Amino acid sequence: MRSSGAASERSRGSGGQHPVECLLDLSLAADLEASFLTQSASSDNPGSVAELLSSPHVMAGVSDGGAHAKFAVGGAYTTDLLEWLVRDAGRISLEQAHQKLAWLPARAAGLRDRGALIEGLAADVIVYDPGRIRRTPHWTRTEIAHDQPAGEWRRIQRAEGYHFTLVNGEITFEGGLCTGATPGRLLRHGRG
């Protein structure tokens, strides 16, 4: 497909270089070690996100299963939801956040006996301080871990403000540190 001269000229920056050529030059100058940060792929508008989450059919989260571990830290969405939409923006309640983070995903996965702190249901518990919860480091400065198969790397991000994670009544994380306990078990077809 050919582009007109006017369209081609509009795509060039003020220096006359096409943006793709500029990215390639920067990448080569950094021996292909450069990282580029783009705008959020979703919305940074708390009102829009809260409106989307108000639907009973929308779960909070990401859906790539870690496929883009070099480009994004998708697992931080739980902390981000509690930090941003609940505490800082005040757009959804803590109860609504927990419903979106636990109850609804359990239902979607066919797990009818979990997802809420209700007598008789199985429950893993996270104890945290809503006033101190935050992602660290900031998402623009994530850490790099070389712990993937064949020495491959991924981006990681930690969180502050979490005191304990309990699975089957055992503490698995205390103050962000793994205790080494692995009391969980594999569930198949919604049953243990």
C-alpha cells in the first residue's frame, strides 16, 4: 500500500525523522537494551474505570496469564485497585473491591464454596493496612528478575501494606516475605 506524500510528511517528527526510525536508532544506540514506556493500555480515569467495574459482569484484572511478563506486571492490579480506586480516588468501596477481587472470580471459575469470609466457606485471607497499601517500586521503574526457564527475565513489582497471607489457616507470607509454607491444593472442577 502506498501512502501519499502529504500523509508521509505528517507522520514525520519536527526533525524530519519518522518516529519508527527514531525508536530503531535509540534501540541500536543502547545495544538493544532500551525500554520504551507508552501510555496506559486501559484508562487512567478513575471515573471511567469505576463505571466499568459497576457492571455485575466485569471482573477486575488482566487476562494474559503472564504472557507479557517483559512488558507489564499484570499481577499488581489487585494492589492498584485497592490503592487507586478505593483509597486515593474513593470511586468504589472496599466491599465492592473485595467482591470484584474474590467473590466474582470464584464464581466465574466455578468455585461455589469460596470467595468470601462467610461461615462454612473455604477462605484464604489477606490481612493488610488500607492506609499503607501501595505498589513498589512505581510501575515505571519495575525490577527485573532472571528466574524464567532458560535464564529469561521478567518484570516484577512488590507491594507494601500487606501483613499476612493465610492459606488453609497457615501463614504463607508475613510482611511481604515468603514463609515457605505451601498448604494450598489443586482444585479440579471446583472441588479439592
